[in-house]
Amino acid sequence: MSAHPHIAVVPGDGIGVDVTAEALKALGAASDLSGRALTFETFPWGADHYLRTGITVPADGYRSLAEHDAVLVGAFGDPRVPDSRHARDILLGARVALDLYVNHRPVRLLDERLCPLKNRSVEDVDFVVFRENTEGLYAGVGGRFKAGSDDEVAIQEEINTYKGVHRIIRHAFEHAVSVGLTKVCMADKSNAMAEGHALWQRVFREVASEYPAVKARHLYIDALALLLVQDPSAFEIIVTNNLFGDIITDLGAALQGGLGVAASGNLHPGRTSMFEPVHGSAPPLAGKNVANPVGAILSAAMMLSYLGRPEEAAVIEKAVRQAVVERHGTKDIGGVLGTRETGDYIAAVIRKT
Ligand code: NAD
Ligand code: IPM
Ligand code: MN
């Protein structure tokens, strides 16, 4: 990775703007501490930009992102764009255009008081979801016939390719080996979706057979949802398709204290990758200095780790944990601070490291 990484920053809409500012503060503090530079270029893409110009992503937009070492994103979604077309173009578009096939979403409880389940320790909630990020029901294949009439037909096809399924399942097993974990659970709905998900079954068996030291488990997605609530400690690594991964990671966010603390990376190992909090633009909270910046700050830490700077990532993570445990945070996690004050506190802890 580059000694002087160039980061594309796309704050987006609503609280995406609020939390990205705090993620940049944390990155600035970590970079000052280490003496290792980072440079940023901000892209104005979002609902305002779309409503003003009619452009969601400029013609050379994805190429501009790919010319950076990483992309840091806030969130997209605005009631003035009810069909969210700009969010699909920017976020889902970048995932596909940059071929970011791994959506890496860690679920880690930072403080047991934040878990909505009874009697759970921080060790009980610590797993990773690998969400397939470029196909499935998100492929955008389909159409509407006789739209607007009582005869309307709406079709949205799920695309599962051998290449797509194979590379995300392979990534899950490789991750297990690289970090010394021994449990991979694949979730699908092959009992009902016999065509597409039979492919997941076949590939999972095929890849699992190459990793005899890793315990491969299959669950239907509905059962996984149940078991994650009943006993999250049973899971280390979960791999699933695009839509199921979207849903199960909001459930995961709930287990760790809410959407405000959940981080993610959209990865193509070895290439420009994109980091963003799991949450959306939360329009009612936007601009009010109330959104929790922790998910965005932890996403920025994931980015530093991906850029080959794990020591700085660890400093940020430690500062976040301290802030959360000491209740120097926003209301959603039991604190009394605003977005900016939380970001200031975390940046100050980083600088004092
Ligand atoms: P949301 O994530 O914006 O909000 C869901 C709930 O979580 C709300 O109660 C909100 O107040 C709370 N919340 C979310 N982030 C928070 C934070 N940082 N601090 C404190 N509370 C937080 O999801 P939604 O309401 O379903 O969607 C709002 C808009 O965001 C929609 O346009 C949706 O399409 C979009 N969205 C975008 C992304 C993204 O850009 N990655 C993700 C999800 C939703
Ligand atoms: C997420 C979001 C997006 C998704 C939306 C905004 C399209 O919910 O990143 O989790 O469904 O992938
Ligand atoms: Mn989501």
C-alpha cells in the first residue's frame, strides 16, 4: 500500500455528513500521533448534488474513486429523493464498479451494558459477517410491466454466479485461517429457493472440504436470525448473500448496541476499497449534533488497518472502547455528549496515547 495514502471522502446525506466529520478527526489524530500522512479529497455526491445538477455520479466518478487508495463514505438517503436513486448509484454502484465483493461487517460488543440480551458478556458477542456485495437480489435485474395499472407485474431476479458465491465463501474460510478462528456458518434459504441457493450449498461443501481444520456449519437464514438472538456466542464467522447479509447485520448491530456503533468495509482485497458505517442517513437526526459517530470512526479504523496501518487502527479502536465504557458518548449509548463532543473526546484520547 502507498506510503502516503489518498482517501476519497463522500460524506453523503443527513447524519452521514455529521459522522464523517468525526471520523476525519479521529484519522487526523491517529495520523498526527504516528507522523504518517493521509490526504483527503472530498466528493460532494449526495441528494443535494443530485437535486441541483441531476447527476448522481459523474461520468468518470467511479474511476476517480478507484484512483484513490481507499474511499470513506458517510450515508445516503433523503426524503426528497423517495426512490433513493442517488443512493443506489453512488453506494451500490461503487460496490459493483469497484468490484467490492466482500462486505466485511464485524459485530463486537464493546460494553456489556449495551447488549439488549440478558447476561451477555463482551466475549459472547464477537463475530464477523461476510456479506456478498455485488450480486444476489441487488443485481438490479428485472423490470416492471404495465406499471401503475392493476395488472402491474414487478420482477426482481436474484443473480447467483459460481464466481460470486465462490469468492465470498473462499474469503470467509481464508479469513478464519488468517485470524485463527475455527467456525464458519453459511446461511441461505435453499429449502425454498432451490435453484439459486443450491449453488451456495454446492460451493460451500466444495470450499469447506479444503479447510478440514475449520468447522463448517449451514443454517437457513431464518434459523440464523433466531440463534443469533438466543446464543450469539455460537458464532465466529457468518457468510451469506447480499440481502440476507444486509438484514442480519442490522440484527448484529442491535446486539452490539445499535446502528450507531456498527462499522463496515466493502472490500476487494488488494484493490481500492470503501469503508462506511452500517447505518443510514437518519434524516430526523441530521445536523442536530446527536448522531453517534462511533460506527463511522470504527469504519475509519478498519480503513487504516486495510491500508497496512494496524497500529493506528488499534489506537483508534482502544480510544473508542474507552469512550464507550466511560459513557463519553451520545444518547443512544447512554451518554450525554453530542456528535462533535464525542468525536473530540475520542480524538483527544488518541492524541494522549
Ligand atoms: P437509518 O440507519 O438511517 O436509521 C435507523 C434507526 O437507527 C433510526 O432510529 C435512527 O435514528 C437510528 N440511527 C441510525 N444511525 C444512528 C446513529 N449514528 N446514531 C444514533 N442513531 C442512529 O435507517 P432508515 O431510517 O431505515 O433509513 C434512513 C435513510 O437512510 C433511507 O433513505 C435509507 O435508504 C438510507 N440508508 C442508507 C444506508 C447507507 O447509506 N449505507 C444504510 C441504511 C439506510
Ligand atoms: C447498507 C444499506 C444499503 C444496502 C442501502 C442503503 C441500499 O442498507 O449498506 O446496509 O442495502 O446495502
Ligand atoms: Mn443495511
